[in-house]
Amino acid sequence: MKDKLIGYLKWIKNECKDWKTFLIFFIVVAVVYSPTWGGYLLYLIFKWKWCLAVATSTMIFWVGPFTPFIPLCIAITFGIKGIMEKWKNKNSGDSIKER
């Protein structure tokens, strides 16, 4: 079990060496966490108390135990990367067939 976990972490580290993957991961984290930082930002600007409540509750949810924030973001990132690679391969395959 320990070897599988270490292998999985090495695979994630290897996948995130690409700057595009790191950028996708950063965007996914920002979007998934946006109710928190967006709510606090709206509270600071407009002083709407409901934004503070929403931001605090989503932060508690994501930081709380048994909530897989980082694994979820990694899974979404790799899913987006896979879709982009399939789309890229599909488009490059079409241009070769046309020649």
C-alpha cells in the first residue's frame, strides 16, 4: 500500500512538471475555491453580510475533514488535460489525413 501511494505521488509530481498542467491546476483551484474568495471580496466591497456567511461556510466545507479538495482539483485537472490531449490528437490527425 505504501509503495502504491509513493508511486501515485511521484506520478502526480511528474505530471505537474508541465507548465500547462500547472496552469490548469491553478485555474481549477481558483474556480473551485471562488465562492470563498469571491464571497470575502464582495463582503469587503459591498459589506453584504450574506456574502460573508456564504464565504465562511464554503471555506469550512472545503477545509473540513473528509473533504478531498486537493484530490478533487487534481482529478479535474487531469481530466481537463486528457480532454485537451484527445482534442489536440484528433485535430492533428485530421490535418494529416487531408494532406
